[in-house]
Amino acid sequence: MKQGISLAPYQAAYALWRQGNLAGARDRLRKAWRATGARTIYGMLLMAYILRDMKQPVSEIAQLQELLETFGTAPETKLLADAWSLLGSARRMLGENRAAVDALLQSAALEPDPVQKLVECSNAIFAANSVEGYTADAFQTLYARYRDLLAAMMAACGAQPYPRPSWHHTKLRIGYLSADLRDHAVAQFVRPLLVGYDHAAFDVYVYSLTEREDAVTAVLQDPAAVWRRVADWPFDKIAAQIRADEIDVLFDLSGHSARNALPVFAWRAAKVQIAGIGYFNSTGLAPDVCDGFLSDVHCAPEERSPFFTEKLLRLPETHFCYAPFTRFPPVAPPPCRAKGFVTFGCFNNFSKVTDIMLGLWRQILAAVSDAHLLLKHSLLGMDEGRDDTLKRLRRLGWPDDMIARVEFRGLSKDYLAQYGDMDIALDTAPYPGGLTTCEALMMGVPVVTLAPAGARHGARFGKSFLANIGMAELAAETPERYVALAVGLASDHDLLATLREILRPKLLASPLMDEARYVQNVEALFHRLVRDADAKNEAR
């Protein structure tokens, strides 16, 4: 910061921002900049936060780029790390995922705090899942970087892994580690494990990093389970508690998603440590730190994958159990019957919508000349988000008459009923839908997914969902087949009407929603993992 520049305008704007007066904070900074002709790194970074909260991601990116060009060599490395982190998040929101990975890695490199370095690297790994053509070698490079940062964090605090445990319990002790035990997509896939377990054979311990509990949290709390609220605990304290509880199987449900405590695994506090459900790709941890990742025979043809550092624990049917909390509205008739044309749609997070997917959707709309496309996400409820998406479509060669057949919608509470406006759901790749796929099927909407052979576990979620309800034919292994399936469905309105009637019953009767069957499969896996761990310990 230059000598003589007052911090008073920044402090006043900061106070307004903290009060939630975003327009006031923005205007206070702009007024100061006009009066002095000088900007500080503090004020420019604050402006980026204001623009983020005002839901203006394009302006936020422009602000951050200007900051980094002006102050890129400044000594305030913490502020620069924050700027790169914000830039990565904003670029990911707009679907610029490769640029997001690069920005988040820059943040990790500059960040002085060892724990926050891990967070930024974790964010980069998460963003990489949406990058087109991100190779197994590229993922392994990211994982190696994460392990190096984890080792540096452990060394900085003088931490050491615990010795291998030798305890034996009459009832296996299963520990679940998650930040999403609330009204969140993950909660709709973990309830059977938390409350429907075999109480005679297992004791359940929950290590909840959830910051804002709600009614869903209450439903997930089985009276017999031990709940430990650890949201504000350091990693070593969480690990010490897990060790004191003598956990046989520690199951991380967050992976590299937000507010995770994946570094706890480095202490090796439990007898067996596995991950899955709440995340869709490898933890990247060493095989002696993470013993496996939950999958199934549809997502993972083999136990080993070049995209993973740990082995894949393949269940015989589904590694998910869909247990929604929502009351679903009645299934509506297919809109094509009333409108005379088919409406394709996608309610997935728009950061998953890659340029390649937009190219495939353009082919579909070109082949079905009167079809419409309905897109729904928070980004599309923002003026800048819609404008940026329109520019993106034009850059990718979408003609104006085709763009006129695309409808953008923002988030809304009645989103389930809005499946009544869609005939066919188009899944995304390489990061497919999870909860959105289940919700579409529950609302009678067929989902066309792209699940290439040889793709990583998470890229084949849609194939697993569809195979488990007896609709595997809607999973395409090539882009050409994906387009052909969508176009073929659109040509048969009678078939769409039949699917509207049968998809919800098929889902309800499938292994995807058979809680008892699913829990038995998972608990059989727990027993096997502990037996194998005990055998290895005895052989040492």
C-alpha cells in the first residue's frame, strides 16, 4: 500500500459489508476511489467479496484480475492467496473449470497457513472433476501435491500417525465423518447407514462438522448413536477422539468437498479408513492411509483404477441408497403432449456443463428442430450469469434461432414440480448428476447419461442409477450414442408417456431405494474389512 493512502474508506465499506449493506459498501469504495484516484489491495479484495455476494460473478472476475495485475507481486501473500481462491471459485461457477483449477493451485502456493493450503488444494481437486479430458496422470499429480502439503502440515505440528490398533469389539464401531449432515444432497444418501443399521452388531459414532444443524440433522440422529459435534475442532483433536472411541471403521463422507476433515485420516486413528458417498473420486491419499473407496460393479468394472490411489470397494448392486426427505408432487403428464414439441432439460449444477456437453446438446437441438431446452441453476438466476451463458453459447456456434429455444431459470422452491415442464433430462459429463438424477426419475423424467467405458468411478454414476432401476439402455458409452438416444426418445411421445408412468414405481422398487438390502451389503463389507485388517495385523 502506498504511503499516505487512508484506510478509513476501506474500514467504512468493510463495516457496511459485514452488516449486509452490499450496495452501500460498493458505493463507499467507488466514491473513495473516484476522490483519490488510488486503490489499495485491501479495498480491491473487499470489492471482489462484495461483488461475489451481489451475485455478479463476471464483474467479480474482472475485479480480481485487475487486483492481481496491479498487486501480483505485493508482499501481502495472504491477501493474494484469497484473491486467487475467489477467482477459482468464480471461474468454476461459470464453468471455466480448467482455469479454476489453475487459480486454486496458485492460491495454495501463496497461502501461508498449512491447513488453508490443504483447503485450496482440495478445492482444486474438486474442480478438476469437471474438466474435460482431465487425465489419470493429471489427477495423480494433484494427489501427490495434496499428500506433500498434508505431510508438511503434519510435520509443522509435530504430529505422528497412531500405531496400528489391536482392539476387538463384540459390536463393530463404525464412525462417520461429514460436514453435510443437514438439508444437503449427501444427507439423502446416508440416512439408512446412520439410523437403519443393525443395532445388535454395530455401534455408530458420528463426527459431525456440520455448522448449521436443521430438521434434517435431527432426523439423522439415531438415539443409540454417539454424536460428536467437531465443527470447530482442529484435526488432531478429532483424530484423538476417534482413537479414544476405538473406531473399527472410519467412513469419510465428504472427500474433497467443502469443509471436509479428510486430513484426519493422516493420523490413522481407526483400524480401517474408507471414503465415499459424499464425494465421487479418489481421496488421493496413500493406500496405507485410506483403505478403500466405496463403489459398485456399475461404476467400477475393476477393483483398481488409474484415477484412484486407493482400491475400489465394489458393492454388488448400488453404492448409493436414495432415501429422500422430500414429499414429491404427483407426476405430471409429459409436456410434449400439450405443447406439441419435446423439452429437454438439465437441473444439474451449471459448473458441470462443459463446452463438450453444450456441443452435444446443440447437436440434439439441431436434430430435433422444434425441441426446447430448459436449464435451471442459481447461475442462471443472475443477470451476469445469463448474459455470460448466452455469450458462451454464441462462442460455441449456437445460432440465434436455436438459442431462442433455450429457457433459463434460477433456483426456486418448487423445482420438483418444474420437472413437469421437461420431457427428457440430459445428464452432464464427466461430472454427472447425483441427487438431480434421482429426483428426475422420481418425477417420471427419463435421464440420458454419458458413461464412457474406462471412465473414472464418479463419471459413471448415471450408469449405476439407471442399471439399478432396469433402464441401463439410457446410459451411452459414446457421445454419438448419447445424442442418438436423446433424439430417439424425442421421436416417440407415446414412449415418453409410458416412462412417465413407470419410472417412479421402478425407482421405488429398485435396489436404489431398498434400505435394508443396501445396509446389509455395506455392513457385510464392514465385517470383511475389519477381518482383513485383523489378519494383516496378526501377520505383522
